[in-house]
Amino acid sequence: MRNPNLNWNMGCDFNYFFAFLILILLLCSSSSLSVQESEAIESLLSRLDSKRPSNSVQESAAKGVLQRLLPTHLSSFELKIVSKDVCGGQSCFRVTNFKSSSGDSPQILIQGTTAIEITSGLHWYLKYWCGAHISWEKTGGIQINSVPKPGLLPSVSTEGVMIQRPVPWNYYQNVVTSSYSYVWWDWQRWEKEIDWMALQGINLPLAFTGQEAIWQKVFLQEFNLTAQDLNDFFGGPAFLAWARMANLHGWGGPLSQNWLDKQLSLQKQILQRMTELGMTPVLPSFSGNVPAAIKKKFPSANITRLGDWNTVDGDPRWCCTFLLDSSDPLFVDIGEAFIRHQLKEYGSITNIYSCDTFNENTPPSSDPSYISSLGSAVYKAMSKADKDAVWLMQGWLFYSDSSFWKPPQMEALLHSVPFGKMIVLDLFADVHPIWKNSSQFYGTPYIWCMLHNFGGNIEMYGTMDSVASGPIDARTSENSTMVGVGMCMEGIEHNPVVYELMSEMAFRSDNFDVKAWLKSYASRRYGKAVGEVEAAWEILYHTVYNCTDGIADHNKDYIVEFPDWDPSDPTGSDMPENDHTKAFVLTHQRRRFFLLETSSSLPQPHLWYSTEDVLKALKLFLAAGTELAGSLTYRYDLVDLTRQSLSKLANQVYLDSIAAFTNKDAKALSVHSQKFLQLIKDIDVLLAADDGCLLGTWLESAKSLTENSNETKQYEWNARTQVTMWFDTTKYVQSKLHDYANKFWSGLLESYYLPRASMYFNHLSRSLNENVEFKVEEWRKEWIAFSEKWQRGSELYPVKAQGDALAIANALYQKYFS
């Protein structure tokens, strides 16, 4: 399975890299990494190296990953930590043949400067010499049948292979991934994720679990608040990410002491494993978000209340959080106390702290001096507890609120901290890179990130050409300040091809043939080369996986995000506010993305490819079924591709239904609406045939963390609410965020999306049959009441797949597309 084109040294010597940057600085511009910045980054890397555990601890951790992945091959590999001198002074891994005359000795020697480099080298060898594939369990899991038996592993070339990282860091997670994907995980699931991270070469992961327990200690022990004071501060388990970012408070809460204690214990396990593997965890810090009780305890403190974030009526129970002004001395006191308590609980394991000021909340002043003072205070709070602290900031605000963050405001924030003390995540660089229009973040080091997913939605989507070229173009651009690559998706466990490609960009220095890479991927994913699926993947590469329209892909398919549209009001005056004059609207406050026809207010789902071409890919996938029917990776991809095709068909059927209503054709409305409802039922049956597409898994994971019936009821409500209505409602007004976190899960379609659509079509039919106006408020009242009842429900749903996925997919193809 060896690919001869992969035996090359991908690295570049960072000494020359930084020297080049400095030379450009002196001769051309002041926007590249300055001498101070370069020295600060090198100094940071050196400090982080010193915090790593001993070589023996790291080697043992790397062997643990191998043992859990390939227990039969534990003695086939020798894993060793080496100094950076072996790698030209940089981070790298080396794969060579193990030289020994003994017959029972290891065959392959993998060396790396940290345990993460070793596991990266192991993964690289297994992929490109043994044809293996490693994916999340929900997306098919691992494929290691192609790995030869112990003693028969393929040799590498005589000189071996050495691959250096072209940039120091490979970052992972978004601040909301913890709520959309990780919220209900136990240690067993976290251990699998950290193994996956290690094999992908991730060395800079966000580590946000358990921070509420730290905040409880800070506020109770040092600022004399009570546990009751925090009940309306923390969000519920499924909404913690937004409570942390000061978007809301209290929604879904309060948090029990059981939750706080277990999450803190889990965080310690997570951090221990991450550090054993040589990762540098990114810990949280203080951004000014405080409980309401602080205002009572410190009446002279400069505390303001932020504006509304997506509530329907400004309910103060969860709307309008409290912000402590950065100029107030209490700001630094609280921030310093939080870092100090983390150091006490976890030890000195990192110098990098995440903080996002005004995430989807506009600052009260655009004065650059105010912005600068805010940034300075945030950093002072970090550095008072950790003198070597570095602020890692998501750059999302520069995109989502670009009308506020003009060059003076951006530069004021980015330059509010000392040289080398801030790193920015160019969060949406795969679609809208900020570095290009901000003079490389005005000389601030940044990490090129792929955002890719919103709300944990399930949709086949990607920007593969951008992912494959964007990081290389950014790193080699004039005056580049890029220091890493990253994956910042809101939710995981979907589109494995995109994440495997993005992970490899941490080790690729030069441009490469993506089509050839994809052919290799298809062979590895299924354990063999199959002509039909290779041809199918080439079609998918040119269609679903190469979106170039610049539209963020948040799944708006009508099945999972049913439009709240009044067909008797074609002007859309009763729709949520949006700009009817533009084809594409980004409504930031609701974080919703609509493609609108200028002649209609009806929201249109995102479609960036030819559905006919994708149906050809589906037909090819089905043709390979006999040969690949036993493959779990094939099963997942087949179900996903069939679901995607049927969902896009359902969009057109819905539009046909609306056209029939507009034309007052009751018979056509009945035909098309029944077809839409049948599509929901059929897709639910399809999804039930794969373990990764089940509502029951999500709900049972939530309940597994509870200690009593009250917690069980609360956690299940949290889990159900996040994937449906999300936020608050009134009797006649649905949540502004309804369906933001929609999911194509069996159980959810049949029990939630199907009844909702049925109610709507019943109201349309009644309007035509009785010749009366469509009563949109009655429809909203009915479905909001239904949703609230469903959110409070406790019905059980399957947690194991049922049915033959290939037979079901074949039948549905014949039914709808033949």
C-alpha cells in the first residue's frame, strides 16, 4: 500500500523561516512578525517544551495509543522520543526500518520530538504504507483490516522518511464544540477522542471542560457569593458555551453540585492524558462576564448590562448578561483569581489561555482607546497569575461584526498586549480569511483555521481545494505571521474526509494533487480499491466537497429547518427581519444564513452543486455494495449520501407544495405534501440503519451522567431542547434560534420533524378546502405547544442500528430516482 510519492521531507527549517520574516520586516514592511514577535514565539515554544513530561512518560502514552488502536502490533513498533537536533531544530517525526538481527524485534522505528509527533508518525505510516483509515466511530470508525500481520509490515525506504511541521501548532475545537458535541461525554468517550487527536497530530487543543467548578471556587471562596447566587449565572449543561461567552445566563440551569464535581474530575483526566502525550492544552480565562450578584456585593463596581442576544422578548431570566468594565480594579482581581485557581487544580501545564471578548455582543464604545484598555485588562488579569501567559483569541468577531471592527478597532485590540502575547484564530479562513484584509492581523501571529460546520448540523459539505491550498498560500504569503493551522468546527462526527485532509495540512509544506490524495483516501477508507467508489469520490470532490460560493453552510433543508413562512403574506412582512433586496443575507444576531430569491421572502436552502451529478455518485456507491457491504465506513458513507440526495429532493417537493397552495390547487397540494411527509418517514428508516445517526444515543448519553430523577429530567430537557427549539419562545413566537442545531437523526425525524410538517400542511389544506385565510398564528401556536411538550418528553429511542442499510438505500433510490 506504500505510496512512493509520499517519501519526502515536508519540513522547512524554522530558523531560516524566521530569518526570512525578519529580513522582510527590515526591508519591506512592519506588518510581518517583528524581531520581538519572532523571539517571543520561539521563547514560548521553549517554555512549553519545558512543561512537557519526561521522555519515558510520553513514550508510554504513545504506546498506549498504539495498544488501544492495534493491540496485536504492540511489539511491531519501537517508539522513541528524540531531540529537535535530530530534526534540524524543529518538531518532526521520523519513520525508519528497525535495524536488528533478532527475529522477534520490532520492524518499524518511529521517532518524534514529542509523543504527538510519534503518534502522528504512526498514523502516517499506517495510512501510507498499510492502507489503514482512522475515523470517528459515528462516521464508520477505523479500518485496519488492510494492516498486514505482525512480522509482515512493509518496510520504508532505506533512508526512511522525516516530516517536519511547517508551522508549530495544530489547533483543535471551537468554544461551542463543548456544547454541540462533547457535553454528554464520559472519560471512555474522551479517551477515544484524545487518541484520535493524537493520531491527527493535534498539539494545541482547547480544554474547557469543568470550568464552572473553578468559577464556583473563585466566587464562593474569594468574592463571598453563595451557590444560590450562581444558579442564574451558569447555563444548563447543553448551553454552557453561550453562558461562558456572556450571550445568556440561567437558560437550562441550574447546575447541580454533582455536575460541577464530575466535570472537574473529568477535566483532570483529560488534561493528564493531553499533557502525557505532549499536547499543550488551552485553558479558559476571564472576559468580564459576571453574575448579577457581584453588582450587589460590589455596588461601586463599574458593571453594565449587555444587550439582548436572540431572546424573543428580552426575558431577564436569561437575557442581557452583566459585564464588568475592564477599567475597574475588580476586573483584574477576578481574572487573576480564576487563573490562580486553575493553576492550583491542574498545575503549571500551559501558558496559553483562551478569551473571547464581545463574542456576538457589540462593545459599548468604538473608541480605540477603550478597546485597547479592555484588551490590556484581559491580558493583565492573565499575566498577574501567570507571568508568561499568552492570550489565544477567536477572530470570529472580526467577521461576524465587521461593521464595528474596522481597522482602528481591530488594531487597537490586537496591539493591546505586549509583543508575542497574543495569537489569533483566523476562525473562518477556509471561506472568509481575515488575514488577507488586515495586513496579517496587523503583525499579530495567527492560526489558519477551518470552521466548516455550524450547530453540529449533518450535511455533506466541504471546501477541499481551499483547505488544501489555503494554509500553504497563507504561510508563504509576503510578510506572513501565520504560526499554525486549526480545526474550529462547531460540531464534529461528520464529513470525515474533510477533517482528515485538514489534519494533514499540519504536516504539508507544498502543494499536492488533491484528486490523487482523494483516490488514496477512498482506498484506505474501505480497505481496498474499488473502481465505482473511486469514481464516485471524484464526482463528490467536484460537487459537494468543493463549495466556492462563499456562503457559510448551515443546513437549512426544509425537513430539519421548516420555514416559519406565511404563504398568505408573500411580502414576508411577518417573517423574521431580513434584507429582501439581497440574494444572500447574513443575519448576525440570529446567526442564520439564508439564500433568498429577490422575488420572494421564502428562505431557500443552500445548494452549491448539481444534484444530478451527485445522484450519479450515489448510483456508483450502490453498485459497489456487494463488494463493500460489510464495511462500516462504506455503510456510513452510503447512508449519508442517500440522505443528502433525498433531503435535497424534499426541498423541491416542499416548494412544489407551496406553489400548489399559491395556485389554490388543493389536489396538487395534497400530492406534494404527502410526498414530503413520506420522504421524512423514509429518511428516518434509512438513518436507523446506521449507529451514527440515532437520536437515542444523544439522549441516553445525557441521562447516563445523572444521579437522580430531577437531573434526569433536566438533562434530557437540555438535550432535546438544544437540537430543536434551542432558546425561549412565547405562545405565538418561536425561538429565534429554532433548529439552529438541527440533526438528521433517526427518531428526531419521525417524532419531531414529521408531526411539525404535518401540522403545517394540514393548516394549508384547511385554508384551501374551507376557502379561508391561512391562520399563521394558529399554526405557530400549535407547533410551539407541540415542541414544548416534546422537549419535556421522556420517550425512549433506539441506540442500536436496525435494518440493512444497503437494501434500504437501494430501495429508496429505485423509489425516488430510477
